[in-house]
Amino acid sequence: MSNIQSLTYFLPELILTSSAMVIILTDVFFRGRNRNRLIWLLSLVALGIAAIFLLLQTTPPDAIFYGALAVDPYSRFFKWIFLLATVVIYVVSPYSRELDNNPRHEYYLFMLLVVFGLFLMASALDLIIVYLSIEIVSIGSFVLAGFLKQERLSNESSLKYVIYGALSSGVMLYGLSLLFGIAGSTNVFDIQAALSGVPDKAHLTLAVALLLVLTGFGYKIAMVPFHFWTPDVYQGAPTTITAYLSVAPKAAGFALALRILGITFGSSPDMNLGEWLPVEGLPFGTLIAIFSAATMTVGNIIAIQQSSVKRLLAYSSIAHAGYMLMAAAILNAQAVSAIMFYLAVYLFMNLGAFLVAIFIHNRYGYDEIEEWKGLGFQAPAVAVAMGIFLFSLTGLPPTAGFVGKVYLFSVLIEAQQFWWLAVLGVLNSVVSLYYYMRILKAMFLDSEPTGERISGHPALSGTILLLMIPVLLFGVYWSPLMNLVRSSLEFFSPGM
Amino acid sequence: MALILQRLVAPARRGALKHSTYECGEEVEGSAWTQFNIRFYVIALVFLIFDVEVVILFPWAVVFKDIGLVAFVEMLIFLCVLTIGLVAVWRRRDLDWVKMVLPYARGRYARLTRDPD
């Protein structure tokens, strides 16, 4: 589809970029006292309008801008996840005390730009767009991670993020250039067509290209061994941003990786077919399975000895990437839907856990596990909500995390491959129970009731309690979400 | 590990010319290991705006006659976006070289204030 025609399909993204420009101008010309509030409101309105246009977008799968971007239910599902995560963070950001000494208007602006990048990531069909969208998201995140200019940890996290980001995107570019060298095109469908006819000798090159491309994707989803930035960045960044980084870019990384790897290294260009097989001779499943095993084991085992809750949740988010990669080793329709379901559930439970961390941080200014002692008596509702988020992260019934994990494991069991990986996944869930319960123990058992009550801002506590509802609801009645995921499982493919 | 490996494997042929600073083929003047004022960083970023603009304008000018009005409008939008960047930088006083309030300042320097943020 040509450029002008494409614009009508590109409205949500256009709204985001044009409102970002409006916000820049407002930022420099409006000097009133309520500037932060005004820009906050403008960004929320922009997100709302983008959401409305996204809702109205019900066309069949298509590719816009000469096949560079896909507009299909799959990308729309992820765009909803990004919008939801962003709105939650916007709602709580004005009440995070960490940000008080910094001009929040730039923070809102950068978040809008990051959302734009995430939208591109979910719909990229071209290697150039893949690289560009990852960079848009990364550069915005670098700035956001280092937003607390006076704090050394925040500066450190930003610097580490930049260095790791530069390195991994460089390595990924090398992988992409190998792919371009083999196929002579940057369009994923052309590459797929070229790869199916590669003589056997080129398979080593192909495997190397896959490994190098995985470096870039693995960096975004915090896959071992490309995870080293995660704990430091998550600890140093403002907690609101940590919550955001642990959910939205990770979901985008999965959206991008599943689509690009699925098409490029698949034996058929059509991802809609239920069965997916890698290009003949390529050890795709084994490679992902090894990464998955390493990711969840390292994440869980290092999480045990963390004393900072933000670091603990960082390692737990690494472990969750490992669980989701477990299904990616198979990559049939069932696996993709299981990952999408898990990401949706993960959005609620992980955001919830981090919002409680903001609640604590507002009160004490630290995020050590010590500060959580007695929260069960001081703020019972929030503590119970945190307990439910933690149960869900562990994967205990009757929470949504349990259902999500069941779907992930059932992919391996039904495909009758990688039994060892499923066993390892179950063992890892047991390990994770230990460190999640440490937080729970600190909240309810480690101190006597003192009669002291702490209360956060109602908007913060209210959001925490609102996030608890889907975690519980999807734990007992998950078919609406699963139906949504199944109906979103429709990819653009050139044969349509 | 990688550093040691390349130390062992890579051939070492050192020379005065090889160690000199690369300056786009120009005659080298002094060392690159000097301290720069951090303000050059902002100037470099602003330069980038116009640099990218020119890089994109060249191929556009080549095919302008073939595409016509569409190309004109597209480039107009692109230039507007870049101009917003320039306006933002200007208003935020990042183009001012002297930023502090100087107690003894006169003339146009007397009106300078600190960064509004």
C-alpha cells in the first residue's frame, strides 16, 4: 500500500507523534505553575484519542508503507497492552514522591515517544523498522532510567543501560546485515523466501545470524546471557519507570521476536498456519530451549539472595521471560497464544507488585525488604493485594498467573518435545515461591501490630486495588481473555 | 577474555603515523586527548538537527521533479518537525553561550538569567 493510503491505517501512531510535538511546544511556551499538570493531561488525552482510533481500526490484516508495517489483530493486541501499561503509569506518576524534585513534563513527553516506538515494534515487517523501533524505545528508556539527576544509582543505571544497549544493538545489526547478505532484501517475507532455498552449506551462517539477532531481542526481553543490565537499571531507575520497563518493552520484545523470528526462520511465510517448523537444518527449538532454561534458572537462583525488593523483582522478571521463552521453543499457534495470554496477565500482576513498591518507597525512601516489615498491619488492603500479586507471580491457584503458567507448560506437553524444559520450569516455580514468600513473611509475620497506619494517595492505592481485580478474575474465569487472544492470533501474510 | 585473546592473536605493527589522531585526512594538530567544554555537547546535538536535514534534502532535491507536489508537502512537514526542535532548543536557552547572571554584566549580557528549569 502506498504512503498516502497508509496514513489512514497509521492514525494511532500519528496521534502519538503529533501530540508529542504539541507537548514540546507547550513545554517551551507555557511557563505557568500548572505546567506539569497540563502536560500530564495532554498526554493522557493523546493516549485516549490513540486508543479510540485503535478501537475503530477493524480492517482485515494488511501491510502499510510498502510492506514495512503490519496492521493486524496480533499487533493490535499488543498495542492495547502498551496503552494499558502506559495509562497505569501515567495515573500513578504524579503521586510518586521520587520524582518530586525533577521536572515531570519531560518525563511524560519521553513516555509518549516510547509508546510510539513500542507500537512500531509490535507491527514491524522490515529489518530497518525492526532496528529503528528498538532504538526509539531504547533511547527513550535511557533518558527515563536516568531521570533522577541527583541520584547516583539512577545515573549509573542510565549509563549501564546505554552501554549495554549500544553493544547489543550493534551485535543485532551485524546479525541483520548477515540476513540481508543472504537474502538481498530487508523485507521479512523476501528473506523467508530466500532462506527456504538456501543450500545446506549456508546453514552455519544462518545459525550465526539467528544467534546475533537473538542478542538484540534478548536484550529487550532480558534473556540470559543478555540480562546483565536488568538488575542495575531496575534498581536505579524511578520505580514508576522500572514498572514500565519490566512490562511494556518486554511485551514489545516478545511481539517483535515472535513475529520476526517466526516468519524469517519459518518454513512457511504464513504465521496463521497452526503448525510452525523452522527452516530445515536450523536448531531453532533447541537454541531457544537452552536460552529459556538458562534464563529462568539464573533469574530465580540469583533472586533468592536479593535484599532490595526492586532488584528481587528485576530477577523475577528475568525468570518470567524464561518461562515465556519455554513456549517460544515450539512456536506453533498454541505457543504464541500462550505467550500472549501470559504477557497480558503479567502486565497486571507485575505492574501491581511494582506499584506496591512505589507505595513503600513513598513512605520510607528505600526499597529494602526491611521496610516492608509490618505492612500487613499498617496498610492491610495494599498488603493483601501485594500478597495476591506475589501468589500470581509464583503461579499458585486461584490467580491468573497459575492459568498463564498452565498454558505455557501445556504447550510443551502437547507438542511432546523438551520434557526436560517443562520439568525445569516446574522446579523453578518452586524456587521462586521461596523468595516471593520472603516479602510476604516480612509484611505479615516479622513484626507485631503497632497500631500505626500508613496511607498512600488514594489514586495510588486505588490503582493497586484495581489491578488486583483482573489478577483474581482471570484466575477463575479466564475464557474471555483467552478468546480475545485467540481472535487476535491473526497475522499479516503476503498470500492473503 | 576477548581482550586478552585479541592481544595474543592480533599482529602488532605500531608506528607514529598509526597512533596519530584521525582528522578526516587533514594534517593533525595536537592530541585528541584534551578536555572539551561540556557545552559543546549541546552544540553538537543541535548541529545534528541540521546535518540530518541536509542529508535528507539532497536525495529529495534529486527526485523532486518526478514526484512534485507530494514531495513538497512531505518535505514541508519534515522541516516543520525539525523546526519545532530548533524552537524548543532556542526557547530553552540552549543556544546561549553565556548562561549565568554576572554581577558586573552590562549591555545585552545584563538581561541573561539562569536556565528557567
